Amino acid sequence: MGETIAKNKKVFHDFFIQDKYEAGLVLKGSEIKAIRAKRVNLKDSFIRMVEGEAFLFNAHIGLLVTTHAHYRHEERGSRKLLLHKKELVKLNAAVQKDGLTIVPLALYYNHKNLVKISIAIAKGKQLHDKRQDLKDKDQKRDIARAMKDY
């Protein structure tokens, strides 16, 4: 994984991550320019299977001032994900049979300087799971702080 462009930190708070995948994105030129300028937010985005293909919804890719009106893109439009057939079948099965969710984790450049997205099959956390995670995180922070003092 190369340089990270945007992360979806909220996912790790709301979901248990199971399987991770790397996918390409179908993007327009204005979207690529905006991504290179780091005008991306994955906070409320999600992935949905439509007719056997995966699409990224609600990811915000901002507009640049220099983009001509004719070439502008939708800031929160849907974007197709490029995955292998076997991966699409696994994702579709996980969503339909097991009732799991597909979530975006991060947007980054791979070693060939192409924009890729890391996605995962995830299971939603209950409120008590979130509370337990926060307790564990606080304990680890306290232990690290105590170890640092010595």
C-alpha cells in the first residue's frame, strides 16, 4: 500500500472487520485531479452490490475551482469498483446470505501510482461492543502512559 489519500476511521468504531479487498475505481479526469489534491472524504460512504457489480456511494470528491463546467462531476455520485469475478461473488454472497456489510476503509495510491480503494466485509457492532472497545483503548493508553514514565 502506497501513500494514503483518505481514511474512513469511523468504520473501525462501528464495525468488526472480517475480510479485506483491494479494488480499482472508475473515475473521471476531474475526479482524479480532485483526489490528487486530497479533496476526498469517505466518512459516510458505503458500498452496495447492484446487479452483481460493486458501487461506492456517498463518497465525497470535491470540485476544483479550475475544473471547467463541462467536465464537472457529481461530488457524491456513485462510482463503480473494479474487482475480479470471484471477489464479486464472495462479496455478493456475504451480503445476501450472512447479512454483512461492505465498507470502504481507505483510498490510496498503489506502487504504480494508481488510485485504489481498500474495502472490507464487516459486521455491525452493538452499543455494548463499542463501549467495550473504548474501555480497552483507554486501558491500553493508560498502560502505555505508565510504561513511558518509567
